[in-house]
Amino acid sequence: MNLRNRHGSAVDPVPFLVVVGLSFMILLSFGPLYGQALGLSLELGITASAALFAVATVAAFYRQVWTFCPEAASAVPSAVRAERLFHLIPILAALIVALAVPLAVR
């Protein structure tokens, strides 16, 4: 996949694909269940989750591809970026558990 920003520079597609994949997983796994818990029909819950996924995809593309400046990314050392990533992993795991708790208690 060859993604380019608004200036025509090549952009690494992996961060964008990871964000889109995670948002797909979370929104379409938990969205319809929460919609039903709030009284929506299954079809409406799936539609709302798909719409939110589309919004998240457009926002991720704008933030991580369209306005991305590859020159600025090299200014942050890779060790700092890896440390940020390892700090985000437990936060993501806690988010998934927190999303599942109300559904399990019901």
C-alpha cells in the first residue's frame, strides 16, 4: 500500500492500518451490544457502529496520512516512540476490559 500525504511524500501505512483495525474491532464488537443495552435494535446498533467506524477511519486518515510530516517523525528517537507504544498497550487492554464489564454484569 503506497500512501502519500498532501505534499506527495510517502507515508508509512502501518500506524493508520493499526488504528483502523483496532477501531473496527472495538466499535463493531462492542457497539451493537451497547446499542441493544440502550434499547436500540440490532440493525440500528450495527448501522451506528459502522457510521462511527467510518468517522474514525476518516479522522485517522486525516491525522496519520494526509497531514503527516515525515521529517518531523525522525526528530523523535525510536526509543521514545517504542516507550510510548508500550505504555499504550496496557491502556488498550484496560479499555477493552472496561468495555466488557457492564455487558458481563447485566
